[in-house]
Amino acid sequence: MDAKSLMVVVCCGLHTVADAQSYSVRDLGLEADIRSTQALNNQGDVLVGIGSAGWSRAAVLQRSGQVRTLEGVSGMRSVARGINDHGSVVGWLEDGGYGNGALWNSEGLLTIIEPQSEFLTVRPERISNSGLISGLTSAANGTAVFLVSDGSMRTLGGPGGSLQVHYPIFVTSLSESGTIVGEERGVENPAVRSTWIWTENSGFEVHSGGPYVSWNGYKYVNSVRAYAGFSKPNDAVWVEFNSVRQQTGLFGDLLGFNDLGQVLVKETTGAFRVWAGGQDFLLSDNDAGLVVTWCYDLNDLGQVLVAGTRNGRETYAVLTPVPEPSTLTGLGSLVCLTIARNVRRKRGRTMIEDVT
């Protein structure tokens, strides 16, 4: 077992008791014409859409407060969907519909990702720190999942065959090793119909059921191939590593999952919570009177990208745990965080260090 695997086992295996968690608020404001937001990396950079309500373009709002606009080509709107820790961003360019895919480097320089042969559009959704890119590419008769590795695009087909025809599919997660997780939704009723996992060795593995029957769906995979998912029909949220599953005790919509095994959930009661190593924390416990109305992303520092209302106005914000994540969940997360830091320092080498 390598160090990152040990991190997940420790994190998922302990249940501790701690005081209520509070959060500091970094208010992103609306003064910069921020109209939407998508993702948050581990550097604190946020993907946003800026401009008028009817015509926005993608941008990175950096931790320093500077805005880096992600320009497209003349007459085309830029849309950003994923950002990695190096500041590389993926999305697409559109003019009345999805067009070419787009990759912006950390300096904002644009590389166009063109569709292959019979395909008409490319829609990148996720980018890993290792530079893998995944998303959807569409033809006249259906949609397929793709994976870009070493600058080369490979079309993988769909969970239902060579092309997905009847129902829309979405890529929800991409691991550092190229495992892709996604879901299929209905047309008139946008509820999740099935979820799927694609791996190099096994291809597509589909998990499906219905709104009133029992089935398990996968939504996220992290860098050590731990998964987060849900059980129907009661929407119980769980985490899984090496086929060992642990229930979080939360029920609702799964909105985020990080490398420490923490999950972000909108409960069936409407409350937003972060589950961390056997505990869960309410996001309304922040120090700035922010009422959270939606959550978009959760990074490895335990920070959460949210929308909410504050002092009577709508805004976007980044919530940061106070104190730091090393004390979030007592011994469990302390050990997890220490191992994670050791792994980051020696990325690419398999080793376990004594953290005592």
C-alpha cells in the first residue's frame, strides 16, 4: 500500500468527536461583473464568467484578487469548466452552440481542441494535474466521451455503446491516472438515470436503476481512485476505497469530493455540509453572516466555493475552515493531511514516511 492509499484508509477509518467547525469568508463580490462560477483549485484560483448577463466570457479570479481573462477567437464566447493546480483551464468556444474545445495555459494562451473526423463539437469538462483532459464530443447521431493524453485525443464511445443517443451524459470527475466518472440524465426529467465509470482496463462500467428502486451510483473519483457516490432511493452518501464502503450518515445531493476523502453534500433538508473523516460541518457556521444558497466545489484544503446572500446582496465566496484543516477532524484528518503533504513533496515516488 502506498502513502496516498494509506491516507484514504486512515481518513475513512476514523470517527472522532470535535467542536463545531467555523469558516472564514473570502467574498468574491459582484463588482468585477462576475455572472457565474464553476470550479476552485488548490491554489485558491476560481473559474468565473464575467461580463454582461447575456454575454459573458471565462476568466480566472486568482487568489491575489487579479482577474485573468480567458479570451477566445473573434465573435465567440469562451466558457471554462475545469482548472488544475498549475492554472491550466479547459472549456470551449461557442457562437450560438458548442464549438471547438479550448485549453488555456497558466499565462492565458489559448490552444484550440478540434473535433475528430465525423464529430462536430468538442466540450472539455475536466483537466488533471498530470495534463489529462476529458469531456464530450458530439456527432450528428450521438455523443461520445473522449480522453486527451500527451496531446492526442482518443474517442472512447459512450456507456451505452459506440455513441450515446437517447439521453444526455456528463463527465463529473477525472483522476490523475485517467479514470473517468460520469452520469446519464433524463430529458424531460433531469434526474440521474445511471452513472458510469471508464477505466483503461475495463472500459465502461454502468450502474443504473430507477427513482424508486435500490441501486448505487458513483459520482466522483479522486487521485488515489477512492470514490464517492450515493444509494437510491434514499440518497444516502458514501465513500469507497478498495471496494470497502463507508456511509457518511448524510442524505442528499453529492456536490464535491477531494483527495482527503472529504465530501460536500446538499442534504435533503436543504442544508449544506462537509463530511470529513466521520464528522460533518454545517457551512452556515461562517464568520461573515453569509447565507449559503449553493455550493460548486471542494478543494484539498477543505475550502468550498459557494453562492449566497450577505447583507442583502447576492455574491460568490470561498469558505476556508478555521482553524486550518489539520485540526478539522482530530487525529484522523491530522494524519491524513500529514501523509498528503509528504506525498505532494515526493510526487511520483512510492513511499510511506513515519508521521509520528
